[in-house]
Amino acid sequence: MGGPLVLGIETSCDETGAGIVRGRELLADSVATSMDQHARFGGVVPEVASRAHLEAMVPVIEGAFAKAGVRPADIDAVAVTAGPGLAGALMVGVAAAKAYAYALGKPLYGVNHLAAHVAVDQLEHGPLPSPCVALLVSGGHSSLLLVPDVTGSVEPLGATIDDAAGEAYDKVARVLGMPFPGGPPIDRAAVSGDPTAISFPRAKYHDGTLDFSFAGLKTAVARWVEAREDAGSPVPVADVAASFQEAVADVLTRKAVAACRQQGVSDLVIGGGVAANSRLRALAAARCEQAGIRLRVPRPGLCTDNGAMVAALGAQLVSSGRPPSSLGLPADSSLPVTDVLVH
Ligand code: KG4
Ligand code: ZN
């Protein structure tokens, strides 16, 4: 397979990612995480994350080159997450990308992290249908997007009005005494639980919008667990996890299908860390099949933050002839989802 050879760098949160792709072919995906250093705080500490990126950056990038079997001089471009994310963490990645681009004399592409979560699916399932609807669910964002062209045209259809889905997972995990990030342990605990055991609220279920709200659900879980503890009763952790997870997956998939119907679109792609969730994947598959919608979800390792997703979007920007970013590229912690490429 041909196409531009691109190095992608991702540092928006706690993962230091470097990926190398050739067109839509994944050659290497190297990731280091500072999660262990944040776990005892119950959330990512920005300054700790920035410092860890600095230490991990060069080994992770060199690891990616070694794995891909290509030399730095061979690449056609460097892509980097310019936002949204933690300001200091983003700055480390952007500075590294500028250094590589300048030293190698290659163009630099500052890309949107959220668009990259959507673009990564192409490494596995080929070109994105145009248009498609994207359900983007991560630790910081929960959005429904109409994507006529992931390299330039991404339109918001709806978003969470409070907590992101991943944030709700992380907070509920804390209530249940599970480690951070909360998605994977809740996903595992839910396997042996009954998703119908507790009827947790599904906010905005019937409101006719494509927006979400997860703050009330998180609070409802916390109150339910507290009430059990106050009564001196054991907390049925697996049932709470399964019932919470069911509420999240139910709302997300219902609204994603509604978005496709409203837009007359028959292709849905799900991306972001929460897309790794087993129940979300299964329920989305069932509901899409019922609704005649084709579903695409990257394998779990490509759903959570990584450098390959940045490289994938970068390669597509190069292929579609977009002008590169300047070496003055800023990191923008609140980059809007509509800005796919930053100059
Ligand atoms: O996309 P991501 O890696 O980072 C951000 O861009 O935020 O998403 C991280 C989020 C965390 O909240 C984490 O708990 C959640 O994704 N997550 C999951 C699973 N794996 C990661 N949530 C539910 N089930 C999972 N298996
Ligand atoms: Zn992400």
C-alpha cells in the first residue's frame, strides 16, 4: 500500500504516543503512559503528565521508528496533536514535532485530537464513507458529529452538557473503590453483574436532541452506593457497574442511531477511549444492525489515545493536499472540534 509516510505525535493527556503510518497502513504504534504516577490522585495531574511526556518523548519516537523499520529521514511529514487537551502536555508534543520537522526539513501538521479519534478507524476498516456520523466518547468529550470529510469538514450535531461519558466512568469507579482510569475496571466488573439490577437514570433520553448529560447518572450511582453503605449493607459492585454501564451505553447508542436517522446517513463510526467499552460495542452493533446502519469501531487499542491516530489523520491531510501548519503552530487546549488542522 502506498501513500505518505507520516510520524504522528500525541501528548494531549497522559499517553505519550508516537505512530508511523504509510497512507492507511499502520507501521508502528508506540505508547508510554504516566498513568501510574496519577493513580493515587484519582485523576491526571497536568504538571506530572507534562514532565512524563518530556522524559518519554524521544524513546517513544525512536521505538516507533525501530518498529516501523524506517529512518527519520524517510518520512514525508510530522503530525502532532495541537489540541484539545492539557495545555502543558500538548506543548511538549508540539515542541517535539516542531523539532523533528525542522531538523528533518519536513512539513508539520498540527491536528485536532478529536478528528484523529475518528480518522484512526481507517487504519483498520479503510476509507471513511462520506458522509458518516461519528460518536466520539472520551475522557473529556462526548459528541455526535456529522463528518462529510474528516480532513476538513466536521459538524457538531450534539454534545454532553456536563460530564463526558469517560469522566462518568472515572468518577463512578472512584465511588466503587476501583483504580483510575475507571473505564477498564468497570467494564471488567460488569461482566459478572446484572445490567437490570438497578434502574439508573437516562438523562435526556426522550428530549429529542442529540445532546447528552452524565452528571446526574454519576450522582445517582454515588447516592445509591452511599445509601447501601449507610444501611450497613454490602455494595453489589458488579451489579452497580453493569447497571451504570448499561445506562451509558443505552443513551449513547440510542442517540447515535437517532443522529444517523435524522441526517439520513447509514454509516456510524465510534471513537475515543470509551469506544473500547465492551457493552457499548455490543449494543451499538445490535442497534445498528436493527436500524440498517453500518457500524465501524476501531479495535480497543486504537480507541484510547495513541500516536497512530494522529499519523493517520496527518497522512490523510498530506494526501488531500492540505497546506501544512507553520513552525509557529500553537497548542490550543480548547481547540474546537470543527478545526481539524491548525495553522
Ligand atoms: O480517548 P481517551 O484515551 O483520552 C481522552 O481523550 O480523554 O479516553 C479516556 C477515557 C477514560 O475516561 C477511560 O476511563 C475511558 O476512556 N475508557 C473506557 C474504557 N477504556 C477507557 N471507558 C469504558 N470502558 C472501557 N473499556
Ligand atoms: Zn482521546
